[in-house]
Amino acid sequence: MTVVPDGLCSVAEVDNLDKLLDKPPKLRVNIDRQRSCDERSLSSELVTNGTARMSGLDAPGAPFAAGIDSHPYVVEAWAALRHSMVYFRGQPVGTIAASDNTEENLNYDQVFVRDFIPSGLAFLMHKEPEVVKNFILKTLRLQSWEKKIDRFHLGEGVMPASFKVLHDPVRNYETLMADFGESAIGRVAPVDSGFWWIILLRAYTKSTGDTSLAELPECQKGMRLILSLCLSEGFDTFPTLLCADGCCMIDRRMGVYGYPIEIQALFFMALRCALVLLKQDEEGKEFMERIVKRLHALSYHMRSYFWLDLKQLNDIYRYKTEEYSHTAVNKFNVMPDSLPEWIFDFMPSRGGYFIGNVSPARMDFRWFCLGNCVAILSSLATPEQSTAIMDLIEARWEELVGEMPLKVCYPAIESHEWKIITGCDPKNTRWSYHNGGSWPVLLWLLTAACIKTGRPHIARRAVELAESRLIKDSWPEYYDGKLGRYVGKQARKHQTWSVAGYLVAKLMLEDPSYLGMVALEEDRHVKPVLKRSNSWTC
Ligand code: GLC
């Protein structure tokens, strides 16, 4: 064990999941107290690698970089973001999904948990943490509501997809109304909300240096309730989380049921954040042990079975089927004939990615942006895999970025496949919306991933492509077409997370130290088990 001067643990120890499990309780208390181990190391690592300027990382109160504050697009974006602020009894509690008066509101007049993440990050980066704190506490209160769909009760830990402030003009009184999936299209509960909530709590703690919010008994309990939902034992044979279709950003039927990459990557990230935020009391410790075990199994599973590069693709192409017992190579009995035609051209010689889904006899080879970026940020991807993901984005720039960053998934599904997979969804026709549409909000995730992998120039290129059009088109929710040339068929204008995603990307490029809010350092002790091609080792 390396003893650091102040008597607290070294980063390697925090990251050593194996060892952490074996440590006596006393030592674990020390580890818990050293909350910023990972942060400090990230700072020095990036500085040594020369990949990012980490000036503000260790200094939560570092001054805001004034440089871009006067940039005309940034000024406009801030005005739009402030305009989207939602107040509850006089306090800011979130941002509205879209302020588009030309379209029917549906639920776009609500504060969505997932949509608020880039807004919250922008406010944290701007040293305005109040709205984030309020949001965290308000959504926590909503979590404790009794949640019921028809006659069925949802798990206690479920966080809302969205909420709304209702004003009673007679009593002049405001109340909150939340949706846990019981009003959503398809009646699906948002699995991602709880994970984003934990990730935002860590971002708040990290950027403000204020640990008192996370330490509140109600925050600790809220976290444990979320974790209980996904760490409970059942019939699972995989460490990944089994989900219904449409339980995340893609909140409609799109063939993302099973084990979607978006949820698995967010699950991994939230587990790692919780490990830092949980207190070392009796209950906290029990959860930490379960988390450590799960992280271990989850990273093995994802890195082994979700990873695809040229070598692995070729292996699948040559797979034998109907294998049985422990010696099976093709463990999930995937039929080589199920490999889609497009994948052979799409896969570059150098590069790779985590595929969309892996379950018995099913590999969804589609590329999903959010899952792959979060895999980089959480270090679910090894450094070699992170490099490979970025290599792929560069090699397939036209397909994934085109004229508007960034494809939510690639490629689109069409014709018969579209009918079967989406159930003939007219909103998700080919190259539109969730089906291969381009979402400006994803800019912040791309930028963070670019900075973490030392390629900020890629993000800069993407931001430059987007900014003038975003303003001209009034911040659309998404763009359509293979290259993202058209404002989306049913896209809302003045979509808040398009504004916030752009702002966060700009702010991080200006001061890469903000990366620390949303990135976790590599866990050096969970090594990849399978080395599959050169793209891993280059
Ligand atoms: C759409 C998106 C969803 C988002 C919501 C509000 O339904 O698919 O991810 O949270 O709009 O913007």
C-alpha cells in the first residue's frame, strides 16, 4: 500500500476494486474520507499526458474563464438557458425541456431529469450551483412518492422522468407533479434518471467542494434506494441490467430492450460515483461491497462481450453455432448470418466501439453515441478502447457527424425492419429522431470524451459545424437525414438541452479542467481480459 503524506489512501487503492473488497473496515473508512483521491490523480494524469489543461480541477472555486463569456453565440445561449429556468415557490429548481410555443406542448413543458444534466453542468461551470442543489433535493422528494401504474406499485427508488410546477390561481399555491412513466408514451419507467441523479450529485460535490449535500441522510438514503433497484439478486445470469424498450434517452420503442449500452454505461458510471459519495456507515459499507463486486463483473462482461473491432467482427463472422458447455466460444449462440451487411463496411481497420446490446442469440451492432461516450468518461472503456472509439468517430466522421453533430445511433433501420422493430412508429422513420437522427445535445458528451482522450480538436471541429446553424435554426431538438442537413420533422425549437449541450461543450473547450466534473479516472486494476486487435494496443 502506498501511503500518501496526509495519511490518506493513494488513488491506486481507491481504484483497486479487488483489494478494496478485502480491506479491513478500518482502512475503508480512510478511503471514504479521501474523497478527492480520484480527482487529484485525474488532474495530474492529464497534465502529464499533456492532453488537457487541468487548472481548475483541484480548485472548485477557480475563476470562470471570462474568454468566451462575450462570444456572441455563447451570450445568446446563456440568455436562452436562463429563459428556460423553472421556479418553484420562488426558487429555481430546473429547466424546461423546450420553450417552443409553436408546437403542442405534450410533456415538453416539464423539467426532465436527463435533460437537466447539461443545464446543471453549465450552471455548475458558471459557479451558480444553487439551481443544481435545489433540483437534487426536489427530485429526491419526488422519489419518496408512492408510484403506481394502474394497480401496480413501482420500486421505491425510481426517480421521475420529469416533473412540472402546477399553479393553483385560487389558492395562489404551487405544487409539483411528477411522471415516473405512468404518463409517458409506452408507460416505461426511466431507468436512466436515477443514474443521472447520482452522477449530477457527484458533479455538484466535485465542482463546489461542498460534501454536505451528498452527506445528508436523505441523499444517502436516496442513493441507496436507487442502488437497491439495480443491485438486487434475481434470475440474472449477466451483470448487465435488463431493461424494457424506451427506458432512457431513446424513450420509444426502438429495439433497445434487453441490455442497452446506454443504460449499462450509465449504470457503471453511477456505481463508480456512488462509491465516492456513500458514507462509510453500516448501510453504506454494505452497499459499497456490493458495488465493488458488481463493477468487477460488469466491466469484465462489457469489455469482453460488447466490444467490437475488426478482429472481433471477423471472429463472429466465423463463429460456429450450437456450442454447449463451458468450452463454448460463441457463448450467446449468435448466428453469423445475423450480422448486418452495413457492419462490414462501417468497421474501420483501426477503431472499435461498444455495440448496442448483447443478449442470447442477439447482438445489436448499431453504434450508440451516448453509451460509447459515457463508457469513455466512466472508464468502463479501457484507455485502448477509448482510443479506438475516438479512432472510429474520426474514421466515420461523415456517417456519425456529417453536417450536424451527432447521430444518436447509426445506422437507421428501414423498411421491414423498421416495421418490426419500432412497431411502424411514424416519429422514428429512417434517419429521423431516435432512428439515426442527429442530436445537438450530444455535443457535450462528445466534447468531454474528446478531452479525456486528448483530442479536443475533434470536438472543436464539431462545435464549429454546429454553432451557427443552431442559432439560425433556433436550437432544434434534433436534425434529420443521413448527414443531419434538415431540421427534424417534429423537432421542437428552443430545446433547452440543445442550448445547454452547446454551452457545456464551449465551456469545457475553454477550460478542460471542467472535465473532472463528469469524468472518472481509469481503474487500473480491472484489466481487459481479451485483447482482440491492434486497435486495443496502439
Ligand atoms: C424526447 C426525448 C427524451 C427527452 C424528451 C424531453 O422524448 O426522446 O430523451 O428527455 O424528449 O426533451
